[in-house]
Amino acid sequence: MSKRELLLDSYDHGYDKEDWYPPIKDALGGVTEEQADWKPEGAAVNSIRQTVHHLLFYKLRLLRALRGEPQPAAEERFTNDDTFEASALGAPSWEEAVRRLEEAHTAVRELLASRDDEALEQPIPETKAWSYANSIVRHDAYHLGQIIQLRKLQGSWPAHRSFD
């Protein structure tokens, strides 16, 4: 299996293919606006909506890097904490944020699929393309666990799932 094939396999399982854990697309499926904004009382956590904003922010950064586009100068002043807020993305609605996350994921996947292993070794701008994309896969998986935990706490995650 080539580096590209391995990367794409991980990338796909993180977003829309079931494996040892549910993909992000399933975790966000059917989430209402109210559920997206819910937080456990007194807990210092981000909501599902805030986490989606954060995931989208960094996936868009990867997309621009793969395209060879500069990152917007305005984003340079954002801290990591800022990326959880809607203002970092132009204040999208819940549905728009979920749609944009899927669009960004698809666009990144297409660019990764179009590169061979040699091209994936090229820095974008400082980090090798495969390493940058693989880091996003791990980042998505980390936050996916948080989304599912919030859904379990709010009672919107099924007690038993079938993924055959």
C-alpha cells in the first residue's frame, strides 16, 4: 500500500467510513441546532457547534496549504481558542457549518488523491503534505470523541449502534 493509499484510508475513516469508531459524518448526523449548542451545566467544555467551527477552521487551513494559497492575514491574529468561535469563519449557521465541513473534507481528499507519494513528501509550506494531512486526521479523531461524549451526555447518542 502506498503512502497516499494509507493516508486516504485514514482520512476516509475519520470522516465518513465506519471503523473502530464512528466517523464525524455519523456523529453529526441529525444533530439539531439546540443539541449543537448544548453544554453540560458548570462544565468547561466546548459545544458541538464550537468544535465543528474548530475542525472546519483547521481543515480550511490544510485545504489552502494544499492549493498553495496563502493563509488569510486576518487569521494570523486568531488564537487556537478563537477558532472555536463562529466569528473565525464568518458566523455560519449550524447547517452551513456542517455543510462547509463536508465540502472542505471532500476538497482536501480530492487534492490528496491527486498527488503521488513523491508529491506528498513536498512541504506545504513547512510540513510535508502527508504529515500535515495525517495530523488533521488525528486532530479530527480527538475532537470526534468529544462530540460523541457530548451527545451521550445529552442523551442524543444511541445506546446501541449497528454499523454493519
